[in-house]
Amino acid sequence: MPGPSPVWTPPHFWALALERSADYARAGVPALPVVAGREETKRRILRYSLLLVMSSALPWALGYAGAVYAAAAALLGIAFLGLAIKVRTTVEGPRARQLFAFSIFYLFALFASLPVDQAVRSERVASAEVETAAALNTVSR
């Protein structure tokens, strides 16, 4: 199933890398903030966050998920983008750490909404089947 995982990883990791860029530099790890700078990292976080929100809608858009998933993806996406914008526009502070922490919750909640969505959709189908069977039973009498 198409989804957000491949484009979730960059903004998740880059948010952490912004927080720990001095550690990465000391260790010689070529993390994005070390090699491209903080501003470029912030730009890329925002770009990938936009891609993440769009890709998160794919399961719904392609018919793999229903309204419960769509609502979760929309609400979580708005929050993720809001934090990414704050990271982009804030000079210093805890915003990158907040985005990193929220991204973990984001992915968990998004994936958790899939079985809930499926249960709701299955209940609707089962209810419709019962109604159809009752109607057919009434007609056959």
C-alpha cells in the first residue's frame, strides 16, 4: 500500500539532526545540518513535510482507506505542517525537538487509524448486508 513512510524519515531525522548538529560535527558524521547548514535543512524539512502530508492522503485517495483514516491524515498533517513551518521560521529554540517528537506520534497515530478505519468500514458493510438480507427475506415471503 502506498503511504507516508519513505517521506516521513527525512523530516523526522533532520529535526533531530538540527538539535544535535554540534554532536554530528564533532563526530564527523555528515548529517544535513553539518554539510548544508541549518537554513537549508529547515527548507528541506518543510518541503518533505509537504510531501509527507500529500503522500499520507494516498491510501484514502486510492480507495485503500476511508473517512476515519482521511480525517486522521488531515488533522495530523495540519499539525505536522504547522510544526514544520515553525521550525522553518524560528531562529533557535525547541521547535525542531517538538517536530521530532511529534513525528513519532504522527506515524503511530496515522497507522493506528488504519485498523480503526477498517473496523468502521467493515461494520458498515456488515450492517448493509444484514439490511439487504432482511429486505430480500421480506420480498420472498
